[in-house]
Amino acid sequence: MSSNEKSISLREAQKLVLLSQRLLGQKLVGSTKNATLAAIEHLGYVQIDTISVIERAHHHTLYNRNSSYNSNHLQTLVSDKKVFEYWAHAASYLPMIDYRFSLPRKHAIASGKQKHWFKRDEKLMESVRDRIKSEGPLMAKNFDKKGVKHGEWKTAPTKQALENLFMEGELMITERINFHKVYDLTERVLPETVNTNTPTEDEYGRFLIKKFLRANGIGKLSEMTYLLKNIKPLVSKTLKLMVADGEIELINVLDNQYYILPESFELLNKPLPRKKLKILSPFDNLLIQRKRAKEIFEYDYLLECYVPQHKRKHGYFTLPILWDGKLVARMDSKVDRKEKILDIHQLTLEPSLTKTEAFAVAFNKELQSFLKFNNCNGVRLHKTSPINFKNEFERLITSVEL
């Protein structure tokens, strides 16, 4: 560590990250829909996921940053052309104000410099494009449904053509109907006011760095380029230039070195609402990078829905729980939509959690809101670890149906 580098404690780093993520106590400005848009613009992306054992991940992530969130907000923002679907490190909703920064990936895929997972069939792509041009927005099911093997999945050739055109930027998603994408020509979707100039390499590098650091507080090169292909050399070069110019700084947290925007140090002077509890999505921006979550929050998390049932330790779809400024528990849950009951199959407390009574009170309070978000009227708590916490929770809490 050089003599002019700053150091902060792990606790301070956690505070920086949480306040940058706007998970705790962010005041809403304007309408609730605009608050949702502000959250997306600040985060840079919100990951889309198909799993629906509880409310889907993109809604869940936004609900945790806007307590008045409504699941209609996203489709309205897409219809209003304030938000669009594309790829961040995964399928995501992105702010339209950042549209031009999606172009480098699109151009790379279109030119063949970056591979997409489907092979290009130029003739079929042209046929699909022509149908949409003449008929208007279409879904994959409006085309041939005959599937061909791709990895573990069967995907119709026309669906592959649609996805190739989408990833290259010739098509955009206008809406989703029962979660199925509706495709249209980009030229008919993009607002006239949107900047479509491809950013220079320097602009693109600075965008990726600043966007990440504003939303995440501190970051490493590997985190800023997470699952982004062929971009690490550019970001590495840009980081060095920005440090030299004083636009960003290097700080140390224990044995780890991170980059930070100078203005982010001001967050250390702001209070962190430690009494607030949040039940997070496995795909929440805070912890989508599992290695980062382990280093900063000392929280070892694995989403076990991809693990064979007999090897699962915590459950199929465990939701991380944030409280006291730390990740302190996880719960495996599923909504019984017929009975409108949230089943908590297993609630597991981290060994470091000692204030179990205060946690139980905070958990109950947030659970009431979480039930409404999932359109549930009650909850069934089946099992806890440690086992005796279930009795403690039931003794302290009388307002929840157990």
C-alpha cells in the first residue's frame, strides 16, 4: 500500500456499499413510478429472471428500493420508452438514458467479434425481420415452434433468429405478455430523442467504471467487468488514467484494494438505518456477485435451485436477509398462490447473529410488507436453524399467522 492510499474498515466498507445501493431509507421523490425509474437509472440494470416461486426477481429487487413499488411500473416504463430490455451481465432492464452504451456489445455481436450462443442463419433472420416489418410486433410463438437441440434446451430456429436480431440490436422488446417477449424493429421502438452515437472506447470505459462505482460504492476491476466479454483490457487502462487524473481513488479494506469515487467518502458521514430489515432476491444487485458478497459481507451464498435436491443445505430458493447493516440469515420460501400463504420451509440464521430477539421483531415487521408484496395473507414457518429459534419467534410474535 502506498503512503497516500486510504484505508477504511470492513464495517465502513459495508456502509458505503449499502448506502450506494440505496437499500435502506432512500427517500422517494416524485411519483412511485418515477421512484422506480430512478432506482433503475441509479443501479444501471435490474436482472430479469424466470423463477416465480415468489414474485419474480426484477420486481423483488425494485420493491426493496421503492416500498410503494407496483409490478405494473416496469411494463409502463417500457411502454413509455424510459426503460428497455437488453443484456448487462445477464438479461436485464436497462435505463433508456444509457441506450448508446449498449451499442458496443451489439456491434461486436453483429460483426462476429463476439459470439452469441445461437448460430446465425442469415436467410432465416431476414425472413423473420421481414415478417415483423410487414405485420408489426410478434412473439416467438407466432413463428414455427419446431425445436432444435441447443445444449440442454430445444429452441425453435425462428426463436434463435429472433434472439440473434435482438442481441445485434435490430429488434427490441416492446412488452411481455405472460412473460413472453414481443419483438419489434428497433427503429419503431426507439424514441427520436435517444442518443444513438456509438461511444468511443474512452467513453465506454469511463461509463462502465462510474456506473458501477456510483451504484456499488467500491469496486475491483474484476467486479466492474463481471461476465462482460473482451472488455477487461479497456477498463484496466481507463482505471489507471482515472486514478492518475484524480477522478477515482484507491482504498484498502483489510487485504483488498478497491476503487472509489472521491465523492463517495461523504456517505461515511451519513447514518445507516441498521434497524431496517430487508428480505432480498438471490439476483439483487447487492449480492449477484457471490465472491464480492463473501469478501465484503462475509456471507457465503449459493442459490441451491441449481443443486440436486439431496445436496441442498438451505433449500431450493433461499432469500438472503439483511439486518443491522449485515447479511445475517436466509430463508427458503415459496408462495402458495391458491391459499395466498407464504411457506417458509427453512429459516437459517448465520452463526454470527446473536441478537435474535431484536432480529425476530425486525423480521416480523418486514414480513408484513413482504406478504403484501407477494399477495399473501399469512405465513407458515416450517423449520428454523437453529431449531429453538422457531419457538423464540412464535413466543415473541403474535401478529403473524404461523
